[in-house]
Amino acid sequence: MTELLLAVQPLTEQESTILINQGIEVVTPELVTDEQLKNITISYGWSPELGNRILAESDNQLRWVQYQGAGVDLLPLAAFAERQIGSMSNSVKNRKIDLKSL
């Protein structure tokens, strides 16, 4: 199965080319079709409107959400856990660093 990435966050031309060369199809929120929504396997960024439509599909293929921002608690984490969807954020919220180890 080909991976289908929903680019909610903009990708550079170079990033798009790398993904396409890896066999990953890239679609944007403006051009995504209803049929493609249920086949999205990766969401680069999160759109509550589109994301909730994807999650509402019982046979959705979403497996990974890459989220840029510190508001990860705004994501539907319980739904992700229930469906075994991985997520990654660049957030360091609640991260504790032992300053003595530096």
C-alpha cells in the first residue's frame, strides 16, 4: 500500500520531492478528496476539521501524526491511543531536565 500524506503544514518543494521519491503521495487540504481522506496514513500537522473527518471513518488508515507546536494537548490523544495512531511533537511540555547533569 502506498503511503498517503496529508500536508496540513506547508512542505517545501525539496521536502515534497523527497517524499515522492520515497513513494509517498502528498495531498494538501485544499485538494484532498473524500476517498483520499479515509486512506490518509500520515498527517503532517493537524486540522481539527479534516482530522475529525478522518477519525470518523471506521476504516481510516491514519497511523501517524507529526505535529509542530506546543499545543499537543489540543490533539484528540484518546482517539489516537484507541486507534494506535502514533504522534510526534517538537513540544517539550512537562519535560524535566536535571540541571546537575549538564
